[in-house]
Amino acid sequence: MSVAGEPGGRAQQMRAKAQEMKDAADRATDPEERKRLQEKARRLQEQSEQESGMGSQSMGTQGIDPM
């Protein structure tokens, strides 16, 4: 299923998955598993921010000066 026409939709799904992983990390009893889940959640969150930024670059909401 492709959501290429909806860049914000994919980013939103990724943020939801990141939140699920954060919640799972909070419930994890094994410190290694908790750390692993937190890292995956962090990477997903960063990726979702990049994807949502790609869809809004033309509006200048990225906050990055291209110069």
C-alpha cells in the first residue's frame, strides 16, 4: 500500500509506531530490551520528522537555511 500522495500520512503512521515502541520500552523489564526499543523509537521519530519536513519544505516550515 503506497501513500506517496500523502507524505504526512506516512509520517503520522511512523510517529504512531514510534509511540508504540516507547510504550513497549516503558513496559519492558529487561534493560537491554528497553534500550533497544527506545533507540528504535527515536530513529522512527527522526525519520518521521524528515518525511513530514519533505512535504512542507515549500512552505518554509523546515527551519533549515539552505545557504
